[in-house]
Amino acid sequence: LLNLALQLIYLPSRIFGTTIGQASLPILSKNIAQNQLDKFKSTVNKAIAQSIFIALPVSVLFLVLRVPLVRIVFGARQFPWAATLLTAKTLAFLAPAIVCQAIIQILIRSFYALHNTRTPLYVSAVSLLFNVSASYFFVNFTSLGVIGLAISSSLGNIVQLTGLLYLFCRNVDGFSQTISLSRLAKVASSSLVTGLVTWTSVKIIDLFVLNTTKTVSLIIAFTASSLLGIFSYIYTASKLQIEEVGEYRKYLSKLTVLLRRPAERDH
């Protein structure tokens, strides 16, 4: 059950965090090669802000929709209800790992751009040791079971993130704290609205609109509530004037242009 929950949790982290980290690595390496430390820090700051902008609302959606998500992915008939509830509960305690991993992937590549591969290795080793020690404690001295393992995993991710952030800030004089905290507060507020809208919509659909014991109805309820949550997030983020909204709109417009060109050539 822990492995199943981890598969769901690490999917968005790998899609968003790893992708943004890999895309930013050549730019970061170029900044360092040209001795442009200010641009390097600005690029790291921007990449982290873009990752958080996506990862935080996704983690909220995973938290709110954890039960229908597990039922849809692993099957309502083949997967027992008790196992569904336990996996969903495990998923809830693993949700912080989505944001942590999204930032960790960028910080690791930032150290790579600085030609420093030892620091990420040492921090990963410490976080792994902490994870194993916490897992041993929760399994042997509490009755949490698999939930204890999920908590240990999340704590390990938090330790790794904290270590990388601290060492990165110490090595390159870090980020602009005012900008970072301001962005984080706005994204967190928008994500909170997303969670409330998603939770309310899925409850209303479940109680008054559809019989979610059926798979098709469950998928419709999950999709509708997710879309409402996403739209509410974009709307709130736009009202709060979060910079990443405009940046992602530019990316989408460029992508639209690229997709249109092959069709125009064929025509």
C-alpha cells in the first residue's frame, strides 16, 4: 500500500519538478560559466517559484480527492474498501512530498551547475538515514503501521529540502526572501481556495447529483471537481497578480503556435 501511494505521489513531482529542473540546468550552467551569479540566483528563484505554483495546488488536489483518486487508479472492484481507505490515508501523509520533491529536483541541478555533486549526495544520505531511523521508531514504538512509514518518508523529504536550501543559500547568498515569501503566501492562499472549492464541489456532486459508487459516476465527479478546483486556482492567482500566471500563459501561447505550424504546413 505504501508503494502504491508513493507511485501516485511521485508522478506529479517527476512530471513538473524534474522537467523544470532539467530545462533550467543548461541555463544555470551558462550563468555560472559566464560568471553571472545574480542571473543564476534569479533563474533558480524563478524555477522554484514556477514549480511551487504547480506543485502546491496539485498536492492540495491529491489531499482532497485522495479517496476517489485511489479508487479510480487501482479499481473499485479489485481493490478492497479497507485497502482503499488505508492507501488514501497514507497518500494524505505523503502529500508534502509533492512540493518538497519539486523544489529538491531544482536545487540538486543548481548544485550540479555549480560543479558541486557532493553536497546533494551528502544531504540525500542524511535524509535517507533520518527516514530509516524514523521508520524504525514509528514501526516498533507506535501503532501507526504504514502511516508511520508515510510520515517518515515526508519527514525525510523535508529534511532533504531544508538541508539543500540552507546550503544553497549559504553558498550563493540565496534568494530574495521578500519576493519568495510573498509569492509563497499568494500561492498558498490560492491553493487554499482550490481545496475549499474542490472539497465543496465533490461533496455536492456525491450527495445530490451522482451515485459515486459506480465507476463512471465516480470519474465524472472526480473530473468535474478537479476542473472546478483548477479554474478557481487560476482565477484566484490572477486576482492576486501572481507572476507565474502570465508566464505560463506565454508558454501555452507559444505551445499553441508550435502545434499550429504542422497543421498549417499540411493544409
